[in-house]
Amino acid sequence: MHAVTVDGQPPADGFAHTLLIRRSRSKKVTTEHPEGRYDIEYFLVHAPVATPVPQMLATAGARWSIEDDNKAGKDLVGLDQYQVRSWTPWHRHVTICMLAGAFLAVTRANLGKGRPRGSGAAPPSAS
């Protein structure tokens, strides 16, 4: 962790810019590096001055679940399928995609909850 200055972007009052450098705990072996090497990630943090390092690390680690959610949104509900040139249509598209994603998540979570486990009974047909 290192305090840094960002050109032309002073931190907000009570905040500081910090360069957070995170290294993996174990070496990753690849075909390019058969001896293994550590993964190193860099994060520019803009946080209140007294923010503890473990909290910065936890927040930086949450980035991956957010990226996974965004990828799922692109794959499942067309989050990346827009061609707009202004804020309002983009906001509407993203809002509808997020609503569709929430609907799919709730529907998936409720699958099979209407019948007892192991009953072997088929769900009622929609005729």
C-alpha cells in the first residue's frame, strides 16, 4: 500500500488516493511460466483517510463478483445489446436488463419449492 498523487484529480476532502498492490498467495504455473509466478494486481483506491488495509483488500476482492454479474447480464439478458447515443435510452435499457436479471434469479431460486423433495411428482401442467 502506497499513498499516491493523481495528476489533475485531487482526492475529495477527508479522502486519499492509495495504490494497493496485491499478490497471490501461491504461484500460478502456466505453459509460458512452467516454474510458476505470482499474480500481481494493482488497484487505485480513493477512500477515507482512516480506511484500514483489510477493508481495502475486501472491497478490491469484491470486484470479481461484480464482473461475474456483469458477464451474466451480458450473456442472459442482453446487457451489452444497445446502440444508444444519450443517457435516457441507455438508462432505460440497463434498468430493464437488470429487472430481467432479477426476475431470472428469483425464478431460479424458487424452482422446485412447490413440491416435496423426493416425491417424484411432476409439476402441474399448464393446459
